[in-house]
Amino acid sequence: MNRLSLPIIMICIAWNCCSVKDPQRVGPIKNQGGEGSGLHRRSQSPNVIKQNISVIEGSIDSVIIVDDRNFRLVITISSSTPEEDIDSYADAGQQIIVVPEYFIGDDGMVDEKNSRNGKLLLLRAANSDDRIKAKVSLGKKGEWKIIEVLD
């Protein structure tokens, strides 16, 4: 009997240690008390991540051409306004280097017929001290992207 009881005890211990209740499978929470008491489950909807976009005005310090589509602009910001209720990372007086964020078409290429892309491509010919008003965003890797040129 000793040889049989030890494995049974080990299986029972292992079963109890490894059983984890899945919170998604818990039944409904019953209200025990008044109308306002009880626990409420949180919504199961996913979190929404907002892109931090700011509308900036400033002057172009220089244009660095990389290739036929890619370039960098060095901009000194004179004013910055967040597009939504998120604090802006862009501040007046700050000098930033931005790269264009083109709209990519269904074929995976830059859509040159897109008006937003057309305005971005025109920035390649900008001169020092040209004024600019644009939407910019700080990317995941800390790089500034110019999303749209505003009139």
C-alpha cells in the first residue's frame, strides 16, 4: 500500500499546484447587496494607441538629400500645437530633423499620385529660411516624421 499511496499523493499535489483558473472563464459575478454594490468587469476592448501628432510652424534650416525620394529636413520650430489631447513632444525653439512619411499604395510603393505625397516630395526643393507648417510625429525609435505639409 505504501508503494501505491506515494504516487497518488504526488499526483494530487501536482494537480493542485498546476491548476490555474482562467479569469476569462469565471462565471458571472453575483451582486450581493444593494443596487450599487458589487464588482464590475472591465470592458474587453483593446487599448487604443494614439499617434502623437503636432502641428508645427517653423523655418527650414537645411535640406539633406539622400536619394530620389528620401531626404531629411532640419527645422527650427517657432510654434507647436498638439493635434489631440496628448502633450506635444515638439517645443518652440527646438531644432528637429524630420524624414517624410509617405502614403504607400496597394502595390507597396510610394503613391506619387497622392496629393499628400506630392507636397512632401516638393520639400526636396526647399531652401534655407523657407517657412513651413506641417504635421509631425515622433516615431517609435525616436525619429521625427513629417506626415503632412499644411498650407
